[in-house]
Amino acid sequence: MRKKKYADYAELQASELEGRDYEIRVLPGKNNSLAALAPHGGAIEAGTSELVEELHCSYYFSGYDFRAKKRTDNRTLHLRSTHFDEPRALCFAAEALFTVTLHGYRDQEEKTYIGGLDTFTAGFIGAELTAAGFKVDFEPPSAIKGKYSGNICNKNGRTQGVQLEISSAQRRAFFVNNDFRSANRGNRLPAFYAYAEAIGKAMMQAQNAIRAREVQVSK
């Protein structure tokens, strides 16, 4: 595994300037129990920030977006998900019960790896993405499984979340001309909205199912 420039947020903050090199957006939602995070947003893993925005605007999720915006070398702002300790992200995640973190990896095949400790919600997401025509895989490579308890996706109130690793080919397919550069990310195709809708529907289904189960147990 390639060594990262910064081991944690304190190191990153000491060298990079918020507002110039990156920005952090916390988007309060009407449904605070559902949260979407892009810990490597902006120019690091293109398209993930935009998915957080869509889940916030159309499905009332709370949203967290670490958006890299340097002119070059944005990958240097990539903190490992297992070391993502930016204080606002930790507070944000802890307030939610259902979290999905959106990530990107390089691949010429349009595919999404589904990981994280919340296998219940992951099942709903996988089913909805598949029904919408997207290819999913529940066996990610070990480096992106999202199974470590310290992973930001698992830092919610239930200590379990879902990690989606979306291939570069899939993320490109969200935008006109397969171009996911920043200037073109506003030009979104139906696939983008279908993908976000699948996540939104799935997480609401999982939330409702668990609430129904809790009601039955309490009777």
C-alpha cells in the first residue's frame, strides 16, 4: 500500500490551507439519521462530492464533503479512511445512524464495490443499484473492504456503515462526454441521478426495516 503524505488531519492542516487547498462542507439534512460522506471529494475522487450533494438535496440526507481543490497534486490530500479524523467529520458521523461513504478507485469497468460493517444496509443498496442497471460486487479487495471499526464509514451511532468504491469508468459515465473534470461535473447524465436514487431509496428502506423490527421487539 502506497504511503500517504499525511498520516492524519493534524498533519494535513499544518501544511495545507482550508479555503485555498480544500474546503469542508457540512450539510444538515431533514433526516439526520441518514448521512452521506465524501472524505476524498473534489479533485481527489471526482464525482463523489456531487453524489453527496444530490443525496442531500433530493433525499434530505445530511452530507459531509471534504473537497480538494488544489491546482495540482490533489492526491496528496488523501487521508486513509481508517485515519480520517477531521473533527467535523467525526462529529457528523457520530450523529447519524446510517452512513454511506462514497469513494472512487481506478478501473476501466463500470462497477461498484460494496463494503463496510453494515451488511444489512449494504444488501439494500446492492439490490437497488442492481435493479437500476449498475454492476456491484460485494467482495472488494482487502484494502477497500471498509471492515475496520476505525474506518470513518463505521463511526456512526450504530458503529457500522456502508462503504461504496465506485470505479473511475462508472464515475465518468455520470457526466456528459465521460468527462469528470471539475468544469464538466455540472453536466450530469440520467445515470448519475439513477445511481443517487438507488442509494437514497435503499438507505430509507433499511432505516424503515430496522425501525419496524425495533417496534416488534418492543411489543
